[in-house]
Amino acid sequence: MKTAYLESAKKQFEYYKSVGEKTFDQLSETDFFWQYNQESNSIAIIVNHLWGNMRSRWTDFLNSDGEKQWRNRDMEFEPVIQSKEELFQKWNEGWVCLFDALDMINEDNFDTKIYIRNQEHSILEAINRQLAHYAYHTGQIAYIGRMILGSKWKSLTIPKGKSDEFNNAKFARGKHKGHFSDEH
């Protein structure tokens, strides 16, 4: 059960990472820095925040509080990323930190108590907390990308107005087993 949960969580993290990357693939460099208004976050700011959060939460995951003293959360919401290359470097560094930490979890340490801001969590609770947080922000990234691109946006799942076509093709391929998955 524990290892099945970990594999499921890894797949979900990989899925949300891919949502961000499929969005990035559609954007020009200037798009990463576009803001709806001065109060909103650009994709670069969201990536910077995810990077800071991932490094803080997943560095020394099993032994120290997920809110590290060296983290400067307020600076994560400033326009510090200056290039597409820096954005990709931070994006990848954050995800590597997360996946490396998840790979360290096993049957022997699964019951370790995890602390985030001095609040106790089970490993399952800590993973779920971050999974929801990262899904929230990758959704923002995709939404910003869609706002920027308008009609040039390429759907990341089933395109609008194409559900019947997708479902008919799926049934024709015999890929149904009484339920639908979110794998498109």
C-alpha cells in the first residue's frame, strides 16, 4: 500500500510537471514575464516560488522542518528570474529536489513524522499538501499561457469541442474498461 501510494504520487507530480512544460513549449521568452497587472504573478514569478518551496520542503525532507531558515519566501514573489534559461534551471532544480526526496522514502521510514512550519505531518499528509500546492500553481501557469496565446493555444488535454471525437476514438481503439482516465 505504501509503495503503491508513493508510485501514484510520483506519477501525479510528473503529470503536473509535464503540464508546466507543455505550456512552456508554446511560449516565447517574453511570455514568461508577462503579467496581467502589477499585482499579478508572471509565469517566471510562479516558477521562482515553486523552486523556493520545493527546495525548502524537500531538502533534508525526513530530518528537518520543511520551512528552512535560509528560505526567503517574500523574494520568491519578486521578478528575480531574468531569462528563459534561468527559469528552466530553477524549474528543473526544484523538481529534481522533489523526486530525489521521494526516492528516499521506503517501507522503513514511511512512518517518519514530517514537520512543516513546526506542524506535524505524516509523510502521506506532507506529500498530499505539496501535490495540491504544485497542482494549483501549474494550473496558474497553464491559465496564464492560455491567456497570452488566446486562439493560438494548443490544448494540453482534450481540445474544446473535441470530447465526442476523443471518446469515439478511445472506444474504437478498445481503450475503455468501464471508466475513463485522465491520460490524453
